[in-house]
Amino acid sequence: MITHPAYVVEPWCLRERELNLDVLSQSESVFALANGHVGWRGNLDEGEPHGLPGTYLNGVFEFRPLPYAEAGYGYPESGQTVINVTNGKLIRLLVDDEPFDLRYGRLHRHERVLDFRTGLLHRMAEWTSPSGRSVRVRSTRLVSFTQRAIAAIAYEVEPLDGDVRIVIQSELVANEQLPDHGGDPRTAAQLKDPLLPEQHAAQGSRIRLLHCTARSKLKVAVSADHVVDGPPKTETSAESVDDLSRLTITSRLTSGQRLRVEKFVAHGWSAVRSVPAVHDQVDAALAGATSTGWAGLLAEQRQFLDEFWARADVEVDGDAEIQQAVRFALFHVLQAGARGEARALPAKGLTGPGYDGHCFWDTESFVLPVLTYTAPQAVEQALRWRHSTMPAAQERARQLGLKGAAFPWRTINGDECSAYWPAGTAAFHVNADIADAVVRYVGATADDTFEREVGLPLLVETARLWRSLGHHDHHGDFHIDGVTGPDEYSAISDDNLYTNLMAQHNLRAAAAAVERHPEVASALGVDDEETAAWRDAALRINLPYNAELGVHEQSAGFTGHQVWDFARTNDDQYPLMLNFPYFDLYRKQVVKQADLVLAMVLRGDAFTLEQKARNFAYYEQLTVRDSSLSACTQATMAAEVGHLRLAYDYLGEAAMMDLFDLEGNTRDGLHIASLAGSWFALVMGFGGMRDHDGGVVAFAPRLPEQLGRLAFTVQIRDRRLRVEITGTTATYTLLEGADLEIRHCGEQLTVSTAAPESREVPELAAGPVPEQPPGRSPARRRATRREEAESGHVAHG
């Protein structure tokens, strides 16, 4: 999208200088505002035209049927789908009785700006109605990071050519009509008008709607209050019915006069509170917001983000698009989790209904690592949500004949809702991904209370699952058979290397945590015999390796499979899962997304550098990247093994996933994990940051020629560390906190606030650049001057 002339590349904002209806749905996603609890898509204030209206509350969903052609034991009976709740964004405008609708009349100017530093979405439009009356409309929108239930809008109208009669209708609307994007008509029928009216009210400047979902029985309330500032004789009136509550404001403006409305919107929901209690909940939140006032909300928002950027900013010299993209990414990752507060982090955040609003394993493996070092309180809450779903995970394990807890592949409320068991039930690695997130968070924060209350139970129950799922063979080696790893083009495999390595980490971490907290472990029923069994399984876990090829196998026997016929696969046949049967994919050497390569990133301690280089080269030629999760992983590993040009190209793909709409589905919401992946590629790739054991953080930085400088800040155990890489020099500056032990390219050093520490970056000799399947190489991002001279032409980003 930002390749369109309407979008400007700027370091701290996303600016759209004209309205393009062809990408309206996509712009609604990229301009979305959220805080982890409330999400507002970037729809126009007046509601129409729209691509996909959307207001979401984290955890609010409706059940939907999961029909099966044939029944089977253990199949989930129903799924969950995020629903569009009451819309509080709407502010309709009439100019001398003509609706402000950009499809009619003449639009002279239109600009929207998403400011990453302030967390505000600004809009300005100059428009002439079909009858010739011209107005300027300005609005500013926020979803508060400090008051989690609150969103607000400041809306202002002024005439441009003389007196004009203005009517503003500020509304709350439930059960909006949504566009039909196809899909199962039975599901569409089940989700049509999902909110049943319980209560509505309108009095003075305050309006409210309260509904209940039909099957999930969740009560949802939205309330709004207004501050109106206009010329004398400005009048207001309020009305309310089941699905609509409205405040109408009328005024006559002369030249130089303005009508300004500040709208404060409070959201709340509950599965257990009564209607009066939910009513009181939103009214109390609204009272807090109106007491703070518009200026107070702006000041709180700026302070919150100033503190975030002081911990999290990434600076890139040499590529303005990447600089904008990584800040865009960090802002949206923060929006996905900042105020989640014991709720899931959906794969699309709260920016759209894609993936049905489900949370997947990529939350723990891609999103939480970023937040661990930039906004750790969000990670604690996300893992507390996983802990709160433990009873459902334990019941699922019992249903499957296993011990411990089997966490769901995709879910909103903690129950498995994947109807396709080879990709769902068999993807047990989600357990180890959760454990990995626990270990990383505890290592980065030293949060002992969390480890005892949440971390240890999660580690214990996930370790129990691995011990019951796997088995020792007659040689004593430990195997985990019949599972699906991150690569969904290989299902029901034996000894998936990623799964085994992550399970090994899980088992060791659980045993170590039990030693640290014996009393808590005893209360969980853990004894010495059980921890010894965990350690033995971890020690003897099987890691498939093909000695003839000199590479690790993605799973046992994988390298013996027939290689996919890439030469006869046309460009329009990707993604493969939409054009070929899974049966054919499962039995061939073809990789949807980085699987073993991701294992080398997250468990790099289990490989030598030479093994990483050989493995990377082998799996590059098989990986087609039919998943948005792949490019950032490949970028990170390409940088580690010295293929910096290739890493830079993959960085571009990960960072531009939504800004360029590379998957063609940004309309349904942003790819939060791929956005987090741009941080992966920069900080873990070119910054070389690793934290394999929750102890000393290590860096092995190196930059591609296209970037002149990379600087980033991370938070580690109440310290703020800034890393700056320029050319072949890395400088470590401790901005805050006690002395910190780190490693630079294998060298141990202590960083203090007294003075920065600078070190040279040794050269890394890389082998031949790996090849990708025909037509599946990442887009060449940009050429250096040397490359341009050699090729005789200029390449563009």
C-alpha cells in the first residue's frame, strides 16, 4: 500500500494523502487502533463507505458449528469466532441536510495520519456537497493505553464558504450489516445479528447499549458521553432503541465558527456479571474518562508511548521504508497486547476478524519474545491467560489419553476449535512454545512471584504431556511420534526436530524450576522420580540427522522423501495448499514455512555454526513461504550464517507484509506475528541477539551493505540496554540499571552506566548463497551502489 503515491514514507507515522477506495479495507486494518482490550478498525467516522466495519473486545466471541463429513472421537464439537460488537466510532454529519459521504459531491483534500509516538489517528477532509456547500472536517481518534475500556474521538466541523446548517449524529450501533466474504453459509447464519438486546438508554449527552450473545452468553455494554462546544443556540437531543442509541447535535455555523464534539466511549463485557453490574462497569469507566478529559487522555497516551519507545525503539539508517515499517510493527504489536490482561493475543490482534480472532502458537514464538524485551507486563498477562485455561488443556489431554495439559492449536476461550486434527490436535509443539515463553520471560525479568504462581504450573503440566506422549525405544532413545511441527506441509511425522528440541528445553526447564520451588512443586504432585524421568527423556531425545547429506532432518525420514516437482509448479499455483491435496504435500520434500530453521533460531545452542549453515542451505531450496511466519525466520538465520544480502531481502518481505499487502488478505486484519518478525530480523538477525538459557544475553551483530547503522533498545532485568551497530563496530550502552553481563561474539563483558563498551565485529566467511525453489526467492529489496555498477542499472525497493 505505501507504494501507492497516496502513502508517504516517514519515520514516525503512516500518512495517507488521499482516499483510495480500492484499498479501503486494507487501510482500515493498518489505521486500526487498539490496546489489547478494545479494538477499533480504521473505518471512516461517518461509517460509509466502508470495507469491513469492526469493533472488537478481546475475549468476546460466539460459538459456531464445526460440521464434519464423518464423526470421530475427540473432534471439537464447536468453534469460536470473534464478533463485531457495538460500534461507538460513528459520527455522521449532515451539511444542509445532505449526508457527508465522500462518494458524492467533491472531495478536495483528504488525509489520515497514524502517529506512532502519540498513538493518535488524525483525519482531515475538505468536501463540497452536491448542492455546493463546502466544509472542513477534522477528527482525532484514540484507544487509550492507560484506561483500557476507553476510546475517544474529537470531531470538528467548520464552513468554508459562508453560513451552513450542521447536524451531527453521534451513534452507538449494534448488529451492523457486514459484507459477505463467502464461507460456510451455515456459519454465516449462526453469526448473523449475534447480539441480543438487553438494555438501552439515552439521557442528556449520555447514550448506552447493552446486549448479550445468543450462545456464548456474554454480556456486552458500550456507553458514550459527549462534550459539545459550538455557537449559541447549538442544541442536542438523545434517543435510543434496541440496536441504536444516538445523540443528535444541531447548529448553524457562520464563517469562522466551528462545532466541536468530544466523544468518550466506554466498553465492557462479562460472562458472569449481571446486567446491572455490567451497566455500572461501563458507566464507571466512562466517568473516569470524562473526568480525565480529552486533553488528559492525550497526555496519558503520550506519556505511555514515550516510556514504551524509550524501551523499544529500533533505528535504521539506509532504508527509510524499513525504518517506518519497524516502528509501525512495534506500535501494532504493542496495541495487540498492552492491555490484554489475562486474555489471548489473537493472530490479527484486534485489527480484523481474520483467523476467526483465534490465538495460535505464533503468539508465544514470535510476538511474546518482542514484548518480553520491550513491554514485559504484557507478556506476564498473556501467560496468565494461558495459565487460566489450564483446566481445559488438562481435560483435552485426558480426552486424548495423555497426562498433563494439551493446549489448543487455535482458540479464544481455551477450548480447541480446530476441526482439522492433523494441523490442530497433532501440533503439540504449542505446549513447548508456551514453556519457552515462560522461560524467556522469567529470565528477562527475574519475576520470581510469576514463576511460582504461573510459570512452574505451566512448565510442569507441559512436561507431563511430553513424557506421556513420547516413549523410549529398546536402545533407550526417546521419541515423539505422530506429530505436526510448524511446517503444515508435513503432518503426523515422527521425531519432528523442532518439536523434539523444544520439548527437550521444556523438560529441562521444568526440572530446574521444580528444584527452585520444591514446596510449590510438591503441591502439584511432582516427586523426584518424575523429574528424573523428565531429565532422562531430555537427555535421550532423538534428533534425526542424515550423515550422508550432513544435515539434520526436519523429521525422521524426511530427507528420503521425493522432492516436490518445483519446476512444474506454476506461479499461480501458490500457495500450494489451495491447489494441491494435502496428501500429496505431506509425502514430499516441500516446506510451507521455516520449521527446522526456526528450531535453529530458538534452540541455536543445539547446533554448531557449520551445521546451521548446511541446514539452512538445504532447507532454503525446499521452502516456499506459503505462510507469513516464514520470511522473518529465514532472515534471522540467513544473517547468522553470513548471507546478509539474502537476510535483507527477507527482512523486506517480513516488514512489508501488511504495508504492501503481500498475502492479499490485510483487509481481514494485520499479521501481528509477521510484524513482530521485522523486529526478529533486525534485532535477532542483524543484531545477533540470543537468549537461549534465560541467563546471559548474547549478541553477534553484523550489517548488510544496504544499512549504514542499526540501533535498538531492550529491557533486561530492569536494565535498559542500547545496542548500536555501525559498520564493523558494535557499541553497548547501559542507559539504566545495575551493571549487566552480556556476550559479544563469544566475549564476555560487563556494561555499566559509567561508559559505553565498543567492540569490533569479526568477519564471517559465508559459503555460496543458498537457492530457493523457482519463483520463490524473496523480492530483491534494493541494490547497493556497487551492485548497481556491476549490473549496469538501478534496482528499486
